[in-house]
Amino acid sequence: MPIRDIMIRKVITVDIEDSIEYAVKKLEEKNVGSLVVMDGDKPVGIVTDRDIAIRGLGKSPDTPIKSIMTPELITVTSDSDFFKLTKKFRDFGVRRIVIVDKKGRLEGIISIDDVLEVLVTEFANLIGAIRS
């Protein structure tokens, strides 16, 4: 199963120079737990509500998000297979992976929760087959 079939294409982003305050407002407004940090058309990091709560503590609200983002972005391409994706979750211990094209431009995102949802559906299909 290619990643493009299950990735979330509508990714909520912030610019690397946007403030912590702006990021918090965007998290709340879009009801998400993470934002992909962009520098032009390239993803350069990710910031989560947890990053803001821990690394942002004591910082001014107008501090640029780049000062608290996680810059070690874990990525795969949309044509990667499902097993490569799950291996990356395991190997890097992350909960979100950014999907990029061959030139490194943002295409989507997938969370470990999204993967679990797919697996639950597939397990239900198998159980249905066993019971029929």
C-alpha cells in the first residue's frame, strides 16, 4: 500500500520565522497537535503542542518558532511503501512523519494514529473473512 493512499494532504504549516504565539493560535484554530515548519516551499521542522509547552516555557510569545521546533524532520516520499513507513516510526521513535516529493517539497503528513486506524480497518476485514 503506497503512503499516498493514506497520508493527510491538507497539512497545517507555519513559517520558520512565525512566532510561538502565532503557532499556538494556529494549533487551536485548526484543532491539531502539530505544525510543519516551512522555509519557503521546504519543510524544515515540526513543532508540537508538547514542544511549545516544554521548550516554549518562559520564552516571549513573539519568539520565532524555529527556536523551539524539532529540526530533525523524519520524511518519506509518497511512493514509499507501508512497511518502510512503520519501520521509520519504530526506528526514530516519532509519532508523525512528513511526506515529501523527490525534490523535498511538502506533500502530506501521517501520524502513528493514522497508521493504527488503517491497521484496525484491515484487521476487521480479516476477521470478517475468517468468520464468513
